[in-house]
Amino acid sequence: MTLSALGQGIGQTACGRCALGAVSAGSGGSGAMRSMLRGMLGGGPMTLGCGDSHNAACAANIARARGVDLQDVYFFDDKASAVGSFRGSGMNARQVSCASRDVGGYGLCGATP
């Protein structure tokens, strides 16, 4: 798992006051990595193993669990396919990477705060 500068500094942005959660297609890394991510999320929920086509459903489940209206959900990812599942969901999703992609399909430059 690669965490962008935005992900690492989310607490210093306007999102730092938000109810945070995470959705990932992966495993969240080792136990130590998952613990670090939970700390960055302020203990907020993480849904792991959620493929790109299911991201909106996974995010909606987190929103309901946290009592957040769907229109107030903001999802950020470096893959267009991950953001695509949000069309028509009532939630907000943005691709936060430059157009360049490496062979593995990950953004080369990531988002910054």
C-alpha cells in the first residue's frame, strides 16, 4: 500500500475535522500498517478487500455506520476505475493523481494537502 502526501497529512486539511473512514481493495498491509492507518483515521472504520466496482457500496456502509449523509461523503483515489463506481450514488468522488500511470496501474504522483 502506498499512502500519498494527502493521506499522510489529512489531519492538516479541512478534512481533519471530518468523520474519517477508508476503503481499500487491498489488505491494508501488515498488522503494523493497519494500526498506523487506524491511527491516521482517528480510529475510524476501514473496509478492506473492497474492489473498485464496489467502492461506492463500501463507502455508503461506512457513512451509515458513522451517521454521515451520503451527500457529505468524499472519496479520493488515484484510479479512475475506483472513482467510477460513485456515479449516481449521491456521494462525491475525485481522482487525485496526475494522468501518468505506472505499469501496475497506480498514480505516479499522488495527491498533496
